[in-house]
Amino acid sequence: MRWSCIWPGYRTLNEIREYNHGMPTTQLIWLNAGFAATLLLTARLTRQLFRAFKRRKKGYGTVFDSATGKPVQLAMLSLRDLHGQIVRTAVADNIGRYRLLAPRGEYYLNVGKPGYTFPSKRVTKDKNRSVYENILPSPHIQIQDYGVMTKNIPLDPANGAAPAWWKGWSLGKHAQQALSLTISLAALAFAYWMRDIFTWSIFVLYAFFMLRRLFSLKPPEPPFGTVMDAETKKPLADVVVRILETRFNKLLETQVTLSKGRYAFIVNRGSFMIMAKKPGYRTVVLKFPKIKSDGFLLAKNIKLKKGKSAES
């Protein structure tokens, strides 16, 4: 069967063999296999960059091994005020993700995990080597407004020894970006040169996968909600935002917005209600009847309309 009858301009293996000075069919098959393997390796080497962005997009911070770049699971994070009192705690999940929320103020973060030390000395010396952005440089933290902390936290192996090269070697962020672009252009040129259905099929699958990955890299949503005026769309300060557990009608937390109108709550599974109230505006109530996961971020934008509250 001649593929050129179906797709004009594309060659069968026999035609490619003639086109390439009598190259054996077996060699052509191995050439396509090597082409596919190169594209798979490129996708694998650039996966870490995509994962790091995806976590940030979803409003998470990541605890990771500074030597290998791999996430560190079940690390314990505790946020202490200047008097040494614990304000908030969190535990990284099985892929290193965490969410930590605290009121405005100055704090010190402690991260504990057997076999690791914090703060990292390795990453702070060579930030460009890591695929992670927004890295926490020191334990000292100043929180300016309500919102979820999404800093990526590197931990150094406690023994201080460099890992084996096949474990510790990884490409930096810029190297992964350059590799992805270079290989994609080279693959397009190779497919055009070969002009057979097999090579083009491999390239089309690779291009579809990379484009799907690229289009998913949208700017991350902010890890906070904003209370604003419904008409002017400007943030509102001094709005009292409360969250209640609706099953027992229990008040869980109260926040008062600052000049940027921000607020955020982290909840576990259950049903909740958020109430936003400010003098001169109508009270807004948001209901969340079924939260199915722990550590869930409740931070929706709220628009308040001027008028008397129903409660007043």
C-alpha cells in the first residue's frame, strides 16, 4: 500500500530507502525509533518545570530536596511569632505540597523532616539551578496581607554529601526551556526531511502533548480573595469577613480586610459559609455546601453593593 495515495507528498518506507541512497528498511525503522526516544526523553527532562508551575498555579507551595529537586513528603511546617508562639502549622502532602495561612505580621518558619536540614545553603547559593521560582530565602517571613503562603522551600540532605550524579543531576529552568524549544524545532526539520507517515505521526503526537502542556501554563490564580465595591471594582478596607461551619453554625475565624481588600481561609472537609459585612454596604453570604478535601482554599472575590444590610 502506498501512503502517497492517501497523503500526497509523504513517502513509504521503500520510497524513503530510495530517497536516502538505498538506506535499508531496518535502519529506517531504527531511525524513527531513535527519533521517538529523543522526543520522549525531552518530555521527561522538562516535566519538572511543568510540575513546579502547575503547583504554583493551584496555590500551593512545595517542599523539595535541594540536591535532587524532588518533592519532600510529610515535612512538618510551623510558623512562630517573634515571641516563639506557634501561630500556624501545616504538613506537606505525599508530593510535597503545602498551604499555610497566617494573619499580617512577622514570623519565623521552621521546617522539620528527618534526614534534612533547614534553611537550605545549597539553593540560596545557586538559585538559577532550580526549576522552582519564588523560593523562600530564609526562615524570617513578613506577611503583609491575608493570603496563602506559596513559597517553595528547599531542604538540604542532612549528611551534606552530594548525591550520585544520576540522582542529583537535573536541568535548570532556563535549560529546560531552551531544550524544549530546540528539540521541537529540530524534530520539525527532521520530520520534513524524512517525509514519511511514521515520522510525521510521531511528531504530531509529540507536538500535541507539548502544546497541551503549554496551553495549561496559564497565569496562576492569586491565593486570596478580594472584597471590592460592586460599582467601582475597587478593593474595600475594613470589611469584616467571617467563616462559619454550617452544620453546627460555629464561627471558625474572623478577618478584617486591609487596603487591598484581601482575605483567605483554609478549611477541611465539610460545609461552610462566608459572610462579608461593612457599614454602608449590603451583607454578602457565600455558601459552600460540600468541601470534599482537606486543606481546601476558600478565597472567592466578593462584590459588595451599597445599601443597608438586612441585619441592620
